[in-house]
Amino acid sequence: MRQILLSIATLFMATAVGAQQSAIPAPKGAQQVLVYQFPEIFRHFAPERLDMSETANSMLRYLLMQNRYYDFEFEFSNSGISSQSPAFSHHLYTDSLEYSCSLIPLEDAEQFKKLIGILPGQQAEDFSGGKLHSLEFGSIAYIPNNQSYAILMGYSGSYKAFNDESRAERWGVSKLWPYSDEETAWPIEVSADSVVALEPPAEALIAADDVIAVAVDATPVEGEQVSDDDMSRVSVEVEDIYAVREKEIDSVCQIWMRQLLESMLKESKDSYARLREWKDIKFPPANALVTGYFDFKAQWLLGPDWVRSLLGVDDIPSASEEWMQFSLLNEPHAVELRMESHVAPSTAKATSRIFGRKLNRKMLHYINVDKDISVGAYAINTRRYLEEVPEIFKTAYATFRDAEEIDLALDLLAIALDEKAIDKLVRGSGVFIFSDIQPKTYTAVKYNWDAENFESTEEEVTQTTSMPEFIYIFDTKDAATVRKILEYGRKREGLSYRDGIYMLDRPGSMEGMELYFTVKKNLVFMATNRKELEQIRAGKRRGKMTCAKRRFLRKHVAAGWFNSKRMAEVITIKNSDDTDLSRIAIKMNLLGPINFSYDRSRTQTQKGRIIIHTDNQDTAAIDYLLHIFEDLKFK
Amino acid sequence: MSSCFETVEELDLRSDGSGKMTLSFNGSESKLKIASLMKMKFVSGYKVPSNQEISNELHNIAAYLRSQPGLSNVQVKQDFSEYIFSISFSFNDIALVNKALEHIWEKYNITAFQAFSYNYNKSAKTFAKTSKVAAEARRAYEKLSDDDKHSLRNAIYTTVYRFDSPIKSTGDAKAKISPSRKALMQQIKFVDALHTAALMQQSVKLQ
């Protein structure tokens, strides 16, 4: 009995150690997490195949933060990375720095060290039960003593982290600009002794941006002379000052990175434990190859720095209550991109109201499943949309600098809009049909060069190009007002009219693309091909639908498909002279249909799916698709 | 050579250093694509200027050129139906062209990507164009999507230099010299010029 218990205890301990080894500590509060499911990925790909794939290779380089500190020929098969456990990439945006943190399972630590440029015998720092290696550009690599994983950490944004003078002072970083405006004629006054010092007083330092301005604009004060030697000496001094400040900043960033790493190791929570801190998070099925998680509160979602400063947003809390997740799944004969978002209850309620209508059935008479290349349909409730939008914007802008003004503006907008009248005019159902690709001719001007004197003359030449043809339909309950608007366009000479069809008059540059409008049975049609509208006006239904497709379009809030084979057929028949398109046609013919859909939910979850059918029985769908995708890319 | 767009740099240089310069952009062959791009505000992260903005900037450049002593007869041509634009002006001394171009490069931050200047030595009868293509230009190009790169593959840069005196020799064996030997033309692909700055250089010895 005792032996049995001992065996169980040993087994349990071994399992626990194994689990501990596979769990890589992750940083707290990351706003962006990518999970690379290596076991699933390598179930479908041999490492050698991944090495040959440009796309897979670039994803792995991203994981290894390759562009940050080293340049090499990457081969997974010789990387020392384990294919038996997942790898993770965390991005953490703080009010000071942006940290990138890659958590990589290892099979051969020595091989991995070689890969990331750590030379044999290179000095490493003892750090929390492992070794810390310094890499180029201030990045670090931590490998624990059991060598089961590696943590690569880098940072960016250090240039702006010390714009905050109080922070700079607290961390001993010299001031950005020590001189007042009146003192800027300094090149003659500043001597080498006063500025070049390893530990200079903060007042003696200036910023890099100012270096250029001073070096270029350094003009002597009237009556004084500056020699070339003086100027070059000053430039060197300024560069030295900049370098000193850079060193100060880098050393603080190194302290912060080490603090972050230490707290990660101390708390020892893996990526999944961290993700469970996100509200209502669900993990994707086992056949997910790559999964990304994005916190909507992440500052980067608002765009570049200047947008954030324009909006007056300096600090956004990362409550992780609103997030988006995407997963790339390998299904039998298909690849699926599944997206799921979790929104605030107020947003969920609003979207549930907005998407409360079904697609107008009448529109289905104009969709042809055999002939159309692609179809996209949606249904919203215009009145509810107009009612909800001001509230959505108010919530979104609540934390912004001019929230009060925005609030007032939105209230005024809500008063000004007559939701019921607009709802009558545009009901909310819409269908976009990509119906054809037609060769179009147009004239262009080319230069002819006289062989005698190389004087140019303009020559009008005829060119051919392939143009997409489409039909867009939306529904209305107020056809009279739509006609009134079109008539107004005609009176203002923006539109011309013949036999119930309006044509948009455009300048010559759009001669290849024509746009026609008509209204029929409370549906408004906009198309690039006049004949299509003539037939619609004559009462000929262009549509052909299957029950399955009909259900598919009406079941979802937004849905559609892309018929790859039809696209290939259209190109082959009508556009065979276009070599680029012909190349696409060959590849499109190897694919099945691509379906996409978006679903609202009364709960806080919203879902989107894109399913690419690969029309292939032999190879894993993802491998097959990757081949096609990489062949399609222009070389 | 068929192109998606063509940029033309024409210089008529008299022996006393005066002359006429014309810079043109012809996007006519891609006008359908340009017209659709113009409808978007941003393409691949870059702002797309409106017709009005393009027109304003062309006239700003023209106003600047008119204000420069030694430059005259400044003319702007713009055709938004064909996307053909040109600026031409006469100059008393080619050194003034360098000064004006330098200002324009800096104003529109073109120096960070590409810039060129001329050198004409009256007594030695030599003409040279020095050109630099900054690494930033190549980086910007590499950042483009494969589709965008593909679209640019046939873009052409044409230079035409005309002189009073016949050309004795040129540093570019691929440049065409007219039968009268008084004009020289060079046509290179935009993409090649990005990667090999020397292709944009020119040196001419006149008789």
C-alpha cells in the first residue's frame, strides 16, 4: 500500500514539475496576447515546410522579435524551440513604455541561444533562478536554470517616457530643454567644459531634436564671429550630450524591464491564467492554430500618438471588460477565421436593438447564386440605429477632454434628426452584389519623344483594363422622396435621365466606370451596368437562390459569400488578356466558396466567421491555403 | 515603354547657364485607378490629397518660384481628368534652380526620400546632376504591400537635357543622345532608381 502511495506521489510530483515547466510566467495586464499553438501547428506542418513558408516564417520572426535586435536566416528545425507546447506573445502598454514579451518553450536552450545571438561563454547575469542575457537594442532574454523556456523582452516608446519632467527628475534623467527661449543663442557661449561630462548637471543637457535645430540654425550673434572649428566642436558636444541622456533613459528602462520580469517570475501565472482575468473569456477549440486577444481599452486601438493627444487621452484604464478574440482554425477541408467580441452591457443592448430586423425578402429575387461572384447582405433598423448612435458615441467619448461639448453636440444632433422619416427613406436592408468583371476600354495620354530633339508630344492611346461590375440595393418605404432626390440631382446637372434610369455624369477620368440608379418596388438600385437595370425595370428577375443560401442570408445580421470558382470562370472567359487576373483565376479555381457572417447576440458576445473552403481532400486545409496564398502574392 | 505613371524632368540649358525647366507627372494611363484612390482619404496609411489640395500646393510652389529673383515665366498646368500636372519656369542661372528645388524638397519633406541638384561649369563646359536616394525611400517602398509594389513596377522616370552645344561625352552609357548630339534622354524604372541611386546621376561634357 505504501509503495502504491509512493508511486502515486512520485507520479503526481513528476506531473506537477512537468506542468510547472510548461507554464511560462506571463506579464500582468497585457492588452494584446497572441497564442501560437505549436502542437496543433506542427500536427499539420513539418518544420521544414514552415521554414519554406514566407508567411509562417514572418509570424515566427515576429514572435522572436527578430526585427528588434538581430537579423538571421531563421529555420524552425534548427531553432531549439519546442514544438510540443504553445508559445505566447504579450504586448503591454503602460503610461511610460510599451513592452513586448515573447514566451517561448524550449527543446534545446543552447541552440536557441545561438539563434538569438548569445555567443558561447558570453557573460550572463544571475536573475531569479535563471540567467539574464543582454541582447542588442536594450532587449533581454531570460532562461531559467531548468532551460525549459525563454522569455524575450523588449521595449519601445522610451523617447516619450521622459517628456514628463517630474518622472524624469524622479529617475535622475536630465531635463529635456534646460534653456529658456531668451538663451538660445548658445553656440558661442557654451564651452566644452560646461556640457560634456559623464554625469552632467541636468541643466546642461538638451534633447536630440534640438541638436539638429541648433547645428543648422546656429548663426552668430551680430558683431561676433563663430569659427568652423567652434561649430564642429559644438556639434560633437551636442551629440555627446544626447548620447549621455540616451544612456540615462536606457538604464532606467532596463530597471523597469527587470522589475516587470521579476514580478512575472514571482507571481508565476501563465498566459491562460492572465487571460482568465479578462471578463467572460472563453478559450478557442483545440484545433485553433493561432489565437489573438485584444483588449479594447488598449491605447493603440485609438491610433497614433497625435490622435490620442488630439482627443486628450493620456491614460486609459485596462479593465479588460471589452475585448476581441480571433482564432485561426483548421477544419476538415476548410480554414476558419473565428472572431468573438465581448462588449459592455450598454453596447450589447444597443447593437441588439440596431440589428433587430431581417433582410428584406424582395432583395433575394435579385441575387443569382450561380452567376454572381460575391454577395454581401446586411439588415439594420435605421430608426433604432439613429436613436442609439448618439448614446454609443457619448459612452465612447465619456473619458475624453471635450466630453461635455461632444455630449451637447450629440444631443443637438439627436433633436435635429427625424429618425422616423429617415427610417422610412432608408429602411436598413442592403445587398451588395459583385456581379461580373468586364474588360473596359478608355483613352489615356502618352508622351511620344521625337527622336531628333527629344521634344515630347502628347498622343491619345486606347487602353484596356478589367473593371468590376456591381449592383447595390437598399430598401425604402418612401420611393417618392428617393425619386425627388434623384430629380434634384438631374436639375443640378449631376445626373442624366433616360427611360426610368438615372446616370451619374462624371468627368472623363471615370469614363471606364459608369454608375446608374433606378427605383423599383420600394427598392433602390445602383449599378455599373445599365443593361442590368433595364432588365430589372422590365420586370425580369435576375435572381436564382437556393433555400440554404436564402436561410444563410436571413439568419445572420450580416452575411455573404465569395464564389471563387465563378471568379475564375469570369476571368477565363472575359479577361484572359489580363495576365495578372489570369494568374489569380488559376488559384481561385483551386478554392471552394468563402462564406462570411456576423451575428448579434442579446448577451454581451458578438461573433463573426469567415470560412474558406479549400476544395481539397489530401492536404491539411491550412497547408493547402498557405500554398495558394503565397503563390498569389506578387513577386 | 508602358507605364503606370511617368515623371518627366526636362531641362533646356544654354551655354551662359540660363534656360528652362519643366517637371511633369503623367498619371493618365492609371487614371481609373487614381480616380478610385482619390475617393479614399487614406491608402495604406498615407493621406490621399484632394484635387483642391493638389491644386493649392501646385499654385503655392508656383508662387514661391515667382517670388525668386532670377526665375521667371512660371507656368502651372493641371488636368484632373487625365491626372497630368506640370510646372515650368525659366531661369537666369542654374544655381538658382538648385536653390529653389532645395526649398521645395525641404518644404514637402522630400529630402528624407530623394533629392537632386545640378552643377554647370561654363568654362569647363561640363554639366552634372547629382542625386541621392535616402534609405528612408527604400524603407518606405519595402513597407508597401505586394500589390502596391506591383502597381509601381512599371512607373518611369524620364529625364531630358537639351544643350546649345553638342555633347562630347556622357557618364551614362545607357542614356540616348539625339542625332544632333544636343539632347540627351534617359528613361529608368522608378523602382530601379530607388535601389540604385547612381541611375539618377548624370554627367555630360559639352564640345
